[in-house]
Amino acid sequence: MLKRFFALAGLAAVLATGLWAVLAEAAPEGSITLLAKLDPHSLTTSKGGHKRRSPGETIVFSTALSRNGRPAGRGEFVQTIVDPRFRGVSFRADLLLPTGTIELLGSGLSKRPPGGAAPSSEAEMAIAGGTGDYAGASGTVRLTPVGRSTQRLEVDLAK
């Protein structure tokens, strides 16, 4: 009886170790190119009470994501005005993909500050994590305008 108990306990330990190895998969790596087209019905702005853009003003919008011409999910974006003098903005976004989500964070300026870099038409956001197939994801996403209401997202998942 004692032998059977230790045999079952040993088997349970092996199975638990194997299960942990399956659940603790490495974060994804590689690159994905997506197109994000603005859904104009989703665009909302919360005004800060001023006629001009003011700190705390928030712009919220959604995008339809596509990959190789096929629907690939949804993008949910929140932009908050931080610095009206240099048109500074803080970004946060969620890419809702068929097999999980990717969480993005970033910031940028539209006007060059003293001693700072010149603004670019491209923006880069950090991948701060994800869910599903993208659990533990890190890397960057470069957003490049390709039309008035469309951006190309070059998702570079780091090792």
C-alpha cells in the first residue's frame, strides 16, 4: 500500500511538472503587420473646459484591424493631452486580436521642445504585456500613417 502511494505521488509530481512547463510557455516573438482604420462613430473627446486643447483632455477611439486584407480584430485607443505648450500626449491602446490581446503604452510631442528630438509622423509604443497567445509579450509597435484615417502598425514582439 505504501509503495502504491509513493508511486502515485511520484506520478502526480511528474504530471504537475509537465503541466507547469506547458502553462509557462515563453512569450511570443516575431513581427506582425496590421492596418488600423479609424471607426469614426467611436471618436469621442472629453473637453477640459477650455477652447484650446488642455491638460487632461481625453480622446478615445476605436479602429478596425486587418491583416493581409482580412479582418484581424479591434484596436481601442485612449490619448490624454499632457503638455499643451509642446502638444504632448500620452497614449494607451489595446489590440484585441483573435487569439489574445496586446497592451500598448506610449507618448509623444507635436512640437520640438528645447534640447529634445524633432517630432516624427511615426509614433512608437511599447508593448507592456498581453493575454492569450500574447501573455508576457514585450517589444514595440511603430505606427505609420498610410492615409487620412488609417495607420500601419508594425508589431515587433521581442524575445
